[in-house]
Amino acid sequence: MDKDRANRHVDWPSRYIEMAAKTRDARLHTYYRQPLAPADTPISRVPLLALDLETTGLDDQNDAIISIGLIPFDYYRIRCNGAVNWIVRPNLPIAEIAVTIHGITHSDVEAAPTFADYFYALLQAMAGKVIVAHCHEIERRFLKAATMQLTGEQLQFPMIDTMTIEEEKHPYKRPNAIQRWFGEINSPSLRLDASRSRYGLPPYHPHHALTDALATAELLQAQLQDRYDPQTPVAQLWL
């Protein structure tokens, strides 16, 4: 968490200029050349993109992305006409892909394009936007790993994490011995569904990339209304 807070001081527009000058991949060069909101831009004026990945596991070095959900939005509205949900064929034996949680079948995956096929469209969707996720570490690690495998370079981008915002509102407190004995929970759950319920948002069926991206976008809008002025600089939120 300390590292995440330190990242809020990153001057992402300057980082993009630096990365554009260094990258050897033409697609990444185009991506980094797109204007990004300056650090002092009010959050109400920043273009956002909710992103959710469904993966075969949590190890970005041995697991893979099998679906990508994206939906553009901002402080005031969610643009459902820009939503996409991509099924991704990973570079893994199909038999190793569990379908129970995601509901993505082996035949779905076998017929799907690869991450490489989606890569340029993904960069176009992300360009100029701050990415929003719930538990940003997963999305950031897997996109970096997939891009590294494809291009030999990392993909860098600013993120707002709805889980981090919720954790700062409800700091985790480790239960003492008596609370453990009686099974008392000392802190509220930070899961996406539990976080949404605290703002009166409706439950959605989890583990579908686009549905989770929509759920995350709605959660951030509620969090912003709850805790942040529309003039809050985006640098206070991005990681």
C-alpha cells in the first residue's frame, strides 16, 4: 500500500512522453503519444475506462487472460455504447482452463482470437484514459506480462483502484484474540459486491469481465459522490 500511495506522485503525462521516446513498438509509441490528463485535472473532467480481466489463475507468469471487459465512463455518466467484452485464446493447453467460475467454455476459448489480435484495439481503448479496476494489481500485472510477452516491453498506465479507495475509508483492523475466538469480523469486506452494497448498488453476477467492469465503474461513481469533490485533482486518486 505504501508503494501504491507513492505512485500517486507519478507525473503520468511526463512518464508517457518518456516511454514514447524509448519504446521500439509502433503500437506502444502511438499509445504513449495520446494526450493524458495532467495531474491537476479535476476528476470530473478526466476520461476513465473501467477494465476487468478474467484469468486462468492469479500467477501472471504461468496463468493467462481469457476475457477482457472494457467500458468508458466519467464522473457523470457511463457510456454503455462503448462497452466491449472479448474472449481471449491463451497460450496454454485448453484442458488447463477452468470454466466453472467464469462460465467460459473450452469451445469459446478455442474459437477466440489471441491477446495479440486484440492488442492494438485494447491500446486504442485505453489511450488518453485513466484505467479503473477493483484490486488494480491483478489487471496491471497481467497486462504488463502479456504485453512483455508480445512486444518485449512493459505497458505502463495510470489506474484508480476502487478497492484502495474503499480500504482507505474502512482501514483493515486485525482482530484480537477474543474477536477471533468469537468469530467477530473486525473490518468490512473489500470485495466488489460487498463494497457496492454499502452504497446501495444492486448485486450483479460476478466473474464476467464486462459485468465486473460495469460494476466497478458504478462503484467509483458512488465513491466519488461520497468522498470527493468534482474538483479533486486526479493525481489524488491515480496509482
